Amino acid sequence: MRLKPGMFARVALELPFDNAVFISMEALYRDPETDKDMVFVVKDNVVRAVEVEKIFVKDDMVSVTNINAGDTVIIGGKARVKDGVVVEIVNEEGE
């Protein structure tokens, strides 16, 4: 059976359900040497550059690989940090 012009069909797709982690598009950093997308993550007060791949983009958010729920991702000030730098996380109130 073929679908011809003027005909229509109803289709139900069963897609696998995957949980995804979304981050702000601002958090992405393109490494100029390798042209790979990177994200700076803070673990135990040390900055780590994590290579990521974009999975899905929705508005100003992007789902990426290699980032887990609960990871602390640097959004602003990416130009001031590098892999291995020790940082102190301060909230907006300065506590």
C-alpha cells in the first residue's frame, strides 16, 4: 500500500524514552584548537573542561553528552577559567 497525493494516514510512533540533561547555550565553549564543544564543570572546587556533543536544541537550552544531573556548570566568566584551576563557588548573595 502506498500513500498517494491527496491521501492521508495516521501514524503512531513509539520512541524510546531517554532522560536528558539540558544546559544553557551560554555554557558551551568552542575550543579554537580542536573545534570541539566544551563545557567547564566544577568538581571539588576544581574546574574541569568536559568535551560534549549536542544532542537536542530547544530555544536557548541544549541537551549534551558527558554532563550529569547535578553537575555545576560555569556559564558566565568562561574566558577567565581554564582546566585545572581551583575556584570558590559564591552564590549571588555573596555567602
